[in-house]
Amino acid sequence: MNKEKPTAVLLLSCPDTRGIVAEVSRYIFENNGNIIHSDQHTDRETSTYFMRIEWELDGFRVPRGGIAASFDSIARMFKMNWSLHFSDCRPKIAVFVSKTDHCLYDLLLRIKSGELAADVVTVIANHEDLKTVADYFSIPFRCLPSDPANKSADEALTAGLMDEMGIDLIVLARYMQIIGEGLVGKYKNRIINIHHSFLPAFVGAKPYHQAYSRGVKIIGATSHYVTAELDQGPIIAQDVAQVSHRDSVEDLIRKGKNLEKNVLSRAVQLHLENKIVVFGNKTVIFD
Amino acid sequence: MNKEKPTAVLLLSCPDTRGIVAEVSRYIFENNGNIIHSDQHTDRETSTYFMRIEWELDGFRVPRGGIAASFDSIARMFKMNWSLHFSDCRPKIAVFVSKTDHCLYDLLLRIKSGELAADVVTVIANHEDLKTVADYFSIPFRCLPSDPANKSADEALTAGLMDEMGIDLIVLARYMQIIGEGLVGKYKNRIINIHHSFLPAFVGAKPYHQAYSRGVKIIGATSHYVTAELDQGPIIAQDVAQVSHRDSVEDLIRKGKNLEKNVLSRAVQLHLENKIVVFGNKTVIFD
Amino acid sequence: MNKEKPTAVLLLSCPDTRGIVAEVSRYIFENNGNIIHSDQHTDRETSTYFMRIEWELDGFRVPRGGIAASFDSIARMFKMNWSLHFSDCRPKIAVFVSKTDHCLYDLLLRIKSGELAADVVTVIANHEDLKTVADYFSIPFRCLPSDPANKSADEALTAGLMDEMGIDLIVLARYMQIIGEGLVGKYKNRIINIHHSFLPAFVGAKPYHQAYSRGVKIIGATSHYVTAELDQGPIIAQDVAQVSHRDSVEDLIRKGKNLEKNVLSRAVQLHLENKIVVFGNKTVIFD
Amino acid sequence: MNKEKPTAVLLLSCPDTRGIVAEVSRYIFENNGNIIHSDQHTDRETSTYFMRIEWELDGFRVPRGGIAASFDSIARMFKMNWSLHFSDCRPKIAVFVSKTDHCLYDLLLRIKSGELAADVVTVIANHEDLKTVADYFSIPFRCLPSDPANKSADEALTAGLMDEMGIDLIVLARYMQIIGEGLVGKYKNRIINIHHSFLPAFVGAKPYHQAYSRGVKIIGATSHYVTAELDQGPIIAQDVAQVSHRDSVEDLIRKGKNLEKNVLSRAVQLHLENKIVVFGNKTVIFD
């Protein structure tokens, strides 16, 4: 976390074979890079290799803009899926909300305190309720009421806005609308949702009511990337809290809010620190 | 837990109305009982009142054998479902197992150490594997191979055995057979199962494999009373553990074993200490 | 939590003897009160009895203002320490802060959302930094710089302010000054502090640095009532989080902030719901 | 964890500098090794680099016996502290006990089930009580009553025994004696103790009684390597459990036993899987 000096982060996955670490670390060393983190994982079932490697840009002989090009031959040699990130870039976030404010406040306060290194450049809502929150943090607020009759036009408008503002990450902070497939496809693994339940339990609406009816002793919250299939995207983070027969549905909702805030901000942080690799419908979390 | 002196425990539920505590506590006080625990709960949705009250038998003017009769008029006045228990009775337990030994060992060691106040009087199995475990603890072991063609006869045999031995509680310690409806009906709220998953997630077979495939970050275990509907009985206790992409299915199974032991023994302890009231498909746990 | 109707709460402790529940519940029943919660505890070591009993005021024959007087004879019979509370009273809170804002925000947002039923009527600080936060929530902010040379005068000023505003509860939300004995004596069991460590570990300054140096794998936070002896008051709530060698001191501080917020708000909630009885240097928490 | 094929594990620490990963991975690659795990950590304060790298022996061109010699030049180049381990070696463990059996049972059952890959070759005790446990698992039991008047002779005897049996790891499973400095020095970072408290809290005797007196809401257990200074060695693993005013000292002890078992076995497992590097008084845990 003490990133005094800017670093480069390489996230990659490829078929497992001998020599990947050797070749990647040789590339960095020969260009005078100082590796400060290196983590890897091999999925045995699919023989897939995953790596996250981070090195200081200071003293690195390849200029920042040339790294991708110079690394490309290695990437091709090992048939890598890969992405390159720089720790001093502040991604632009659009937060989508409805009427519930706890996740929005939580994200904005963590950004304000420097805990999350990003900028929220817009709050998009389907209700006007949370405008005052956005105002307090001096963030442009845009209310885009969703019109069932006009869904594809609405989506196109939203997608256009995202483009215009150069949004890197969309965070659904208890946004009670389904994101259209167009936007999901365009922002693959870049839309983070908080589901107020311990997935895969209680898929769908009113999970706290379902939890209450079932008489569970533990409730949970799940943060995941959004895919076309509702609540089925790759899970990033989960947390749970104990409940008892004394807890009403309202108590579950209250306890759930704490979970939702913590789990969503944890997921956003992992994404911002480039610690997540998605493969299939799962995540590798290099924390 | 420091039950130096024998106590009586009354567990009851009834329609909520004024005067229940007053009447029950008056009954105990007027008979010179010293209440050492009293706990209650009101379910607002159904207006149902629940109570657990425990008092010392020492000095109580009604002899142990007469308490039920003398309390009966109060119980009828409030239309109570109720049961009476004595802390110095050691219930007789039958533990049902298949091939997996961790829950069996855990239960037997906790009984041996005095942590659970009950006697396991038989270990019933559908395989011979765990006979040596039962032998070590000097507990009669009985292998009743289940024959799909002869299910009702097998069940009748088992039910007869339970009768003969005066079994109070059946604990399914990773018993991989479905208990027949006859036995379930007879031992209503007296058969405790450990489900190796965080119910309601992953109902059914191989939950750790399902958890692995879904890429969850937390796994769980659930202990519940057995009802006719598979895995749908009232939940008594649950616990969870964190997992990551580094955990193979085998790791999940290993971590799950710790959960299963702890959750099952917790549920058995709550039952033995007469701290559970079942209502509908839920439990009130007075702990 | 679903307090649609106003209730009375009686918190009491007294020497353990027969008949307390019977007498208290008779009092409520004969005055037509409907008990909705009743919880008790007996401390065996000291033979002390504790009780929390809550009943609906609706239909209760004794008017609110007369309950204390009418209960007094029972209280004297059993030599009770007792207090009476009404669920629809909103206590007045003074929050004391220094420069750190996360606990202040957390408390104010939970009050705003209705999760905590109280009013923060002033924010007292020894620095100007958090004035903007108080302003956003429209709460009077008062900076009282502490002058070591003038301690007793400062304390008298603060105590006077608390009086004037009719403060019921003081919450130290990461306030980095020691509260004077005068104020501590006056607000006995009504000043709640958050200590950023798992008491009794790491008493004193910079606990996260100490935790880092010791190489612990878990950090904690502790909320307690303030007594004359620093960090030694009755513990109300604690929570912990896992850490590893990868966590820098800054990471511990960040993880600790989550703990501090959750633990402090939990303690304040328990206090506001009149669920805490202090005895000696410990608490009985009726949750 | 699915170690079908034998692997080599290199654990190392050295002053941080450029090129370490590159050089180590080149060494493995050029000898046709297939890296299956590689993890590293840099301690910024002390500029120390830590690495754990694991590769399959199958196909590796350097024979097992020659690896150390062939790696030596790299190790010297970077001034490494290092150790080499093979996954198919089963370390020999001596378990030291007094009268309490829960940790002993837990370790032996986990070894029996294959969860821990090691052999307990002796149980050393200062009381006869647990002989029957050792007998059940067919492990030689040796009672070495400690004689305060004869401490150094006793220690020499114990050290001699450890030598004779080729003990790799000593596990103190609630052994209530202090290990002599001679043995501590000889088995540096190879003696694991379970402390029944959340270190650094409650150092010394009867921690559960201390926790009870202090009225804590959470108790813990800590596993650490034994050093000359009592309870001050590098912490390997910790865990906690919630307690309340309802818990007597006996309840704390019971809950603590669960913690102790889980934490001790976790620490032993991490050691056996060669996932711990000690530096100064702290541990790096590559899990």
C-alpha cells in the first residue's frame, strides 16, 4: 500500500508451461526494473497459469509508453491474456445508485480519505434522492429515469455518457436496475455489483426477507463482476454476519448494510489495485 | 454451564398475551424455586411467545415427578406447547455414521471430556469402517447395511432398535443415507444433521465441488433438525470459513471438516442444554 | 428494533434472591403492561442478579411520570440499583473529536439513516479540522483547544457546556485527549470511548505500530466506558480483523478504521437501546 | 495442496536488490523445472526480500541430492538465508504434553486422516495421564517427570532423546513446562507452542481467568515459535471467539479449547508445508 514510487503492474494468464516466471522476470531485470511484488497461481484443473508482477518504474529502462510494445513478444510466446497498469493512474469511476445511500457514502468517504485511489467523476441515478450526497462531495449527479418502453435508447444514452467521460469502472452501489447487455459487454469485468446476500443463496429479490423466512443464523453479502446472467458473475469478495431469532427483517437489513459497505469497498479496492484476474466465471485474487 | 446443582428447565411457546411471565414466575416463586435463568422472545409476525426458564430443584417444594402435573393448569390457561427437562438427566444418543470419522471422533471426545453431558449408547453405521472408533470408546457399534429393495423393513428395524435402547436424540454425523419418514416423524426435532454447506446454498450432493465451481470466497456448514423434506429442516447453527482461489476441492473439504465438527457439536450442545424451541421451520435459540 | 409503540425499559441489578422475576412481572401484569422483552443474568461469583425488562406503555395503567414512584417499593425490597428508560426519548449526544473523521461520519450517517435513535447536538473538538463535517450535518461545532496549563478551567468549561445542553451521552470518536476526572465522575457510564486496539493488548499510544512490531496476525478495537483509569473501563464491544505480513502500518490503520467505526457504533447502539448494565469493571449486555 | 508429484521448496530471505526472481527462476527453468508456486514479499522497513518457490522434481535435471550444491552460488551472490525442502519427506514430530488431551487428540487425528503430512514418533509427557491416548494411536509414550532440582540434567536427557529419534519438529500441545534454553537454541524455529490467549494480552498464567476478570468480549489463542523469552516468539497463527457475560471461566476454557486446537494445527500445517519464514521476531506466512 505504501506506493511512494509509481509502479507498473502486469496481470496475465496463459496455458501453464515451463519458463514463464523466468522469462517475465528476466525481461524486468534486464531492463533494470526492481520487482516489488510477484504472485502467481496455477489452476491444476485447466492447466492455466496466472501472474501478477509489480515493479518500480523508477530506473526502468523502457519508457512507460513503450512497455506494452516491448513485452508483446513474450506475451505472444506464451499465448498470454494480459493487461498493463500503472499505480499512479487514477481510474475514473461512475457510481450508479437508486435511493439507498450507505454504499455511496462509504465509497465517497473512502476516496476522500485516500483509502481508495480513484476519482468518482459522476453519480448516475434512476431517482433524484441522492443528489444532495453527490453535491456534498462536489460530484456531478445525473438522473436517468429508466423507461421500460425505451430500454435500448436509455442504454445507448448511458453507454454514450460513459464514453464521453472516459469511465474506467462502473460501481453499482445498490443500483436497483438491470444493466443492459450492451453496457455489460462493453465493460466486461469492469462493472462491480454488490449483492445483498450470500451468493449463491437467495438469488433474486428481497434476500433479507428470504433469509428471515428460512431462519438462517448467518447472513452475507457478495460483490461480483456483472455479467449478462443476473447475479452469476465472478465473485470478488464476500462477508458474513451472525444473526439470531431476535433479529427482525429490519435488523437483518441494518446488519446487511454494514456487510454491503465493507464488501463492496473491498472489491473496488482490489480492482483499483489491479489484484484481480478473471478466468471463466471465477476470480483469482492476488492480495 | 456450572451446573453444580440440578435444575429444571421449562421450554414453552404460546400465543402472546399479558401475564405469562408473571404467572410462570409466580408458580416457581410460590413453590420456593430459585430461578437462575429466564429468557423469552416474542415473534411479532405471528404473535407467538417463547420462554425458557430454569430454576434450582434444590428447595423446590414440588417433587420432581410432580412438576408437570402441577404446572399443567398454567400451561392450559395460556395454550402452551411446553416441555420439562432436568439438567442431571443424561440423554441417550445414537450416532449414525457412514465412512467419515471426523464428526464421530469430535462428538465422542467432547463427551469423554465432559463438554457434552450425554451418553452415546450406540453407533449405527451403513459401513463397517468406523467400528474401531466405536470400539476405542467402548460403544456398541451396529452396522445396518441399507438395502434399497428393502427400505421399509430396514427402517422398521432401526426404529425398533431406537425404541429398545431408549434413544433420546439421533445425531447424523455425516451419515450419507436419507432417514425414513417413519423415524423422522417419531423423532421430530430430535434428529440433528450436519449439512456440509451454507444452507440454503448448494442444496444436494457434493456441495464443496459446487462451491469450488462457483468460485465462492466463503464456505459454510449448517446443522439442522431433520424433517421429511431434505435439507429443509429448522436451522440450529451455522458457521463459515474463508477460502480463496488457492484452495482446491480437497482444501475446501478439509476446511469444511473443521466447520462441520464445530457446528454439529454446537447444535448438539444447544439441544442437550434444552436451549432450542422449534416453531414452524425456524428455531429460537436461548443461548 | 421495530419499536412502533413506545415502551418502558427497566434495567436493574441487586443481590440474588428468590422472587425477583415474580415480583417485577407481577407489578407489570397487574398494571396491565404487555412485556415484550425480558432478560436476566445471575453472576454466580458475586450472587448478583441482573434484569432488563421492557413493556409497552400503551395500555399500562401507571402514567409514564408515575412509574418510578410506583416501582420504588419493589426496588427497595430487593435493594436494587435500577434505572428507567423510555424508548421514545431521543438522548442528546455530544461527540468529541480531534482530527480523524471516520468515526464521526459513521455516527452521523447512522443517526441520519435512523439506525441510531438519538440526536447529536454538538461536536466538540480540540482542532478545527472537522468543522466542515459538522456543518454538512447542520450540527453546532465547538472547538475547545486544550491548554495544558489551564486544564481544570478547560474541564469546568466543558462540563458547563454539557450541562447547558442537557447532554445525556458523550461519545469520544477518536478524541485524542484525556477526559478530566470531574467530567468522568459526572458522566459515569455515560462516556463511551473507542480504543484502537484489542484491549488489554497494546495499552497506550500507537497501538497499530505496536501490533505491527509484534507481528500479530489479528488486530482489534475495543469500545468501553471511560473511567478515571485510562483504557481500563468496562468493555462494551470488541471486534477483530485478520492481518498478515503483507500489511504495513498504514494497512493496519486502514483495517483498524473499519473496526473502530463498527465497534463504536455498536456500543453506542447498545447504550441507546438501554441494553447495558455495568457492574464492577464489567458489563452485562442484554442483546 | 494436491501434491501428487514430489516437489522441491526453496525458502529464502536476503537483502532486497534487483534480479533475485530472475536469477532464481532462471536456475529452475534452465534445469527444466516446472514452477508450481512462487510467492515473495519485500519488507520495506528493513529492505529484506523473502521468497518461497516450489517446483516439481519430476523432470528436473539436477538430482535431488545435488540441488543444494548447485544453488549455492546463487545463494551466495545474493547473501541469502535459505533452506531447501522436499514435499515427500515426512518430518518426525515429538509432541510434548502434560495432562490436557484435546490438542494431542486433534493433532493425532489430523495426521491419521492425512490432513497433516508428518509422523508423530513420540509423545513426551511430564505426567502419565495421556499414555492411553498415545497407545491408541500406537505411538511410543515417554514420561519424563521434571525435577526442579535437576533441570539441566533433565534437559540434556530430553535433547539426547530428540537427537536419537531424529526429531525435526517439537510441538508443545499444552505442555505446561518451560523448555530449557539448550533445547530452544538447538531447535530454533522448530518448536511450536500454543498459548491459550490472544498474545500480547494476558501474558502468563491462567489467561482465561484474567480474560474473565477483565470482562472481555472476545478471547483468543496464539501459536508461536518458542524462543528464550517466554511467550515472545514469532507469532504463526491466531484466532478468536466471541464471549459474553453469560460465559463462566469454564465456558471460556471450553471455547478456548476449540481455538487452541484449530490454531495449533494450523501452525503445524504451515510449518510442515514449509510456508513460514522467520525474520527477527516476526513471521512471513506464504499461504
